[in-house]
Amino acid sequence: MTRLETPRLVLRHWTDDDLDPMAAINADPEVMRWIRNGQPLDRDGTAERLATWRRHWDEHGFGLFALTLRDTGELAGFTGPAVPTFLPEILPNVEIGWRLARKHWGRGLATEAARAVLAHARDDLGMKHLVSIHQVGNEASARVMLKIGMRLDRETTDPTLGTPLRVYAIDLT
């Protein structure tokens, strides 16, 4: 199983023990404000997402990593590559995404984890290109994209929600 480590983080596969801490993250309205329709997820919704994330690993050989703090093992959120099926116009691109508990915002953890995922995508998965997508207004996420070297590729609209989106891209070669 793939495991990535950075000075402060461990990126690992999901376990059953991750359900409750991830459900707490997904229940926070501020965390979920810029995710799809902006609605928090309950425990059952999070369980469905965890099952989807695990299936993605099985189907594609890569996926979202559980993001834990190296010194405590606490689940801080996720980071990783995934196929953005909700936005068919950019397929077959792979998206790098992240979500962190609010108490971990502003510490550079998303950037640190994303850099590890970029190196993994290039060196271990042989990917040549990645994208990242954010709802217009989510400037914190856009800053992470810029910090990891991405550039604005296009502006578009979520086909099911009608919300404006920005797609950033990076070549890994």
C-alpha cells in the first residue's frame, strides 16, 4: 500500500477508524462551504464518501489519501489525486484535491501534502499533468494551487449546480 511522508504529515490509505474524525470534518459548515452545494455531510454521507474513495483506489490504483499529523496520528483531512467525474468537460484529466479540518487551516499543511502528492503522481504513477478545481470565491484553495506551481487553465461552470469554477493545471514533466 502506498504511504507518503512529509516532515509533518503521513498520507496513508483509509481505515475504518477514520470514519468518525472525517465525519466531524465534513459536518463543519465552514469546511464544506466551497464543496459542491456547500452542505455539510452527516456520518452516513461520510461513510458513503469513504466507500467511494476506497473504490476509487481499487479501480484506478490511486486516490485520496487520509492525511494525518505525523506527531499525533490525528486525522487532519485528505489530499490526493482523483478522477473529477463531476466535470466531464475536463476528462480524462486527474485532479489533485484536499480538505482539512478548520483547526488545521493556515499552517501550510495542504501545500505540504499537495507537494508530496505531485511528486508521487510524477515519480510513482507516471502522470504528466494534473488539474485542480475550485469554486470561485474559495481563495484559500486557489492560493494552495498557486503555491504548488499551478496556473489558471480555464473558467467554467459546474454542470449540475451552475456554480462558477476555476480549473488550474500543472505539467509534471
